[in-house]
Amino acid sequence: MRNSRTIPGTPVGVTRHVLQLSRSLGAISFTYHVAPAVSSPQINVPRLLFSNAWTLRNSTLSVSLRQQIEKIHDRIIAEGVPTTYGAIMREEQLLDSDFAAQISKKVSASGIRDELIVPVYGPYKIEGCMCFGFDKSVRKLKNETREALETLATSSHVKIVSAFRDKINNVKLSKRETQVLRWLALGKSQGDIATILDIKSTTVDSYTRRIYAKLGVNTKIAAVLAGISTGKISI
């Protein structure tokens, strides 16, 4: 296996690397889901980053399926132990039987018999699952193959999240945006900040929206954490 230091530096490059290397290890599909914590600066990361297993279309059924799949991955992330698609399908309490049948149908249509699902963890509490599909039971894989895939998943996720982290570090806030973010960190409301800075409340709202957009977050807590962790503000 290639040394993790040789993994490409961009998210797209890393994903291609994982796909190519997993195929060399016998996988026929690769799916990558992320689950940013509520307080993490997400940088607009979609939960489904990549999948060549099947296409999730914007239909009501697909949305429901996606929610069920995310529920599974959230549990795996919480437990912190790699598992398999087969093991999940045997857990009657985890999946509604109708959804389990729908997921099984989609998986089978792609030629996938089983998946190795690896929980992965990274900076800023951006966690996820990398899923490697096989045309045979994962239990038949050699131990060294499983270990190689688990190592690949872990190192690649950290590399990808680091790229998003670098994006945060490179963000430049204006002087006024920095002032607004610092007062937000100190627990002040937009009305309070407007009074302190002698500007309109709507202006504070505009600055707040710009801050969120630049940091790729959608909550005050996430913005404050991103600002403090990257040294853009201090309190």
C-alpha cells in the first residue's frame, strides 16, 4: 500500500486515490458520507461526498432512503467500530423493513453483495463513513485487506478534512466582520452589537451573514468556534 504521505492533497484527488486503491483491493464500489457535528464549521460539505454505487435522485423516495442511510451511518460513527452491510441488515431494530428492502434492491442492482463500512474521524468534528462494496461477503476478505481499507479510509478522511480546514484558515475577515464575530463570541445579540458599534441592526445582520458565508457555517456557535480555533478572534 502506498504511504499516506503520497496521497494527493485535494479532496477530489484524495477521493480518486481511494477509489483506485480500493478497486485494487477488490472493492467494486466506494461511497463516502460525512456527518459534521452541529458545532463544526462545515464549509458547505454535503453529507454524500461521493458514490459510484448508485445515484440518489431528488425524489421523495430517495430523500427517505438517504435519511435512513444517514441514520445508519450516524450510529456507526457513534459506536466507532467498522461493520458490514450484512450485519446491519440483520439488525431488525435499526431499519424499517420496507426501507431495508428498498436499500437491498438498490445495492443488489449495482452488483454489491456486501459492504465494509468504516467510521472515520477528523478535525473540526467532521466525521463520516467510507463504504467499500464487494460482490462477495466481507467475511471472506483477508484480514490484511480489511486492515488496508480501514487504514486507507482513516488517512484519506483526515487528508480531505484538512483541505477544508485550510480553506477556513485562508479566509479573510474584514475589520468590521472581525468586530461583529468577536462580540458574537462574547454573547452579545445583534441588537447589542448594533448599539456598541453604532450601526443599524440590519447592518449587523448583513455582516453576520457574510461571516457565515466566508466560514461555511450556518450557526453562531459554529462561526464562533471557527473564528477562535483559527485565531481570527480571541476572547
